[in-house]
Amino acid sequence: MIRLSALIAAAVLTAAPGAVQAYAAAPEPAHVQAQDPQAAIRTVERGRPGRRVGVRVEGQNVVVVWEYPGGRVVEIVVDGRTGRILGERG
């Protein structure tokens, strides 16, 4: 058991500094294109009561202005690349 521990310790201590790599998120490819805003609108409209008041693109996100029954107006932010709803503002 001691021999195994010594062998492991020696392997760790003699490893080249570049041999250990930290895991990092891969950078976003520059060629990733945003989805069609219509896809974001369909995502928001699916199963949601109310009506669409407006749409605008902010960077890579699509913001859908939505009016719920009763008059409450919110901005629903949709990731323009994945189509996932990120949240509501307002």
C-alpha cells in the first residue's frame, strides 16, 4: 500500500506543468447565427394566454412584448440561438 502511494505521489510530482489542463467553457464560434425571430414568437405563443404586442431583436436575443389577459404587459426574452425563454421583464 505504501509503495502504491509513493508511486502515485512520484507520478504527480514529476508531471509536466502543461500536462494538467483546466476545464474551461469553449468560446462561442463566430459563425453561430441567431434563429429566425418567428421561431422565438412561436415559442412564446405556445400555450401562453394573451397576445403579442411587439417584437425586437437585442443583440442575440429576441424580445417579445406580450399582453396577458387583464392588460398586464411584459417583455419575454428569448435566446436567439437556442430558442429558450430566458425570462420576463415587467
